[in-house]
Amino acid sequence: MAVKSLIETVTFDGSGASGVSFLNIPQDGSDLLLVVSVRTAEENFEGNLNVGGAQVGTSNKALRLFGTGSATGSDQYTLGSLPGQWVNGNTSTANTFSNGSYYISNYTSSSQKSVSMDSVTENNATGVKLGITAGLIDYAFPITSVEIGAGGSFQEYTTFSLYKIKYD
């Protein structure tokens, strides 16, 4: 049976921070789940996922499937950062937040880790976006920290919650 335990929740108070960090992650779980509700000061933001205090390896691989209000498509990543989440920004419907999650498997291992991400923006227009991503994190160390960086600043009430999943 899987048991989900909250490690930490960070909620922004309007200070305009451009990133969030979870440090000293307990090493007694199997997987990590990061659940987000985000709004930024800029439109079309894609956050960068960092683990272990540095941007995840140089040999990451990921495939993202996405849809917008008018089209569908896919994109592939083979180097550098993994694709981030699309989030609501300053041109989105007022007081709406995007939602999404990152799931990192086997985070305490000393080998590469699989990651899946999903995200959706909320907007009363055709410019909405949704996406799902499957990828491989090229990081051969246990993950002790997770960071999400923004191209702009996070708005008040943006929330990040990190959970560990433990299997009995």
C-alpha cells in the first residue's frame, strides 16, 4: 500500500519571489509528488525543474503532448532542462491559477529517475493550454532538494506542496 505524507507546503504572500526550493528532503520514501497551483506576473511561463541544487543533467529525455484552445501537438527534449509547466500569467482571466503536478519515481536511488508532469491553465478564452510529459532525469544521485524557477515572479496565493510516497 502507498502512503502519501506531506513534506512541506509553500504559499506565496505576494512578495514576488521567482522560485521555490525544498531542501533536506527526507530519504525514507520511494517517490516524490509536487502539486502546484500557480500564477505568475508573466504569460507563457514554463518553470525549470532542478534537483540536487543544480539544473538536472545534460542528457535528459522527455516527450510532451499538449493541446491549446485551437491546436494539438508534441515536442521532444533531449538535452538540458526538462519542459516545465505552463501557468496562468498577467493576461489570463483575473484570479485564475494553473494546476499541475510533477511525479519523480525512485528519488532515493543513485541512478536516473523517471518523471511525469501534467499541467493545465485556466482561462475564459481559447488560449488555454494543457500538457502531459514523460521524461528521464539524468541525475545519478539521491534527490535531496527540488527547486522550481520562474521566468517571472510568483503571484500571491501560488502554492507548492511536496509529498513523499512510501510503499509498505
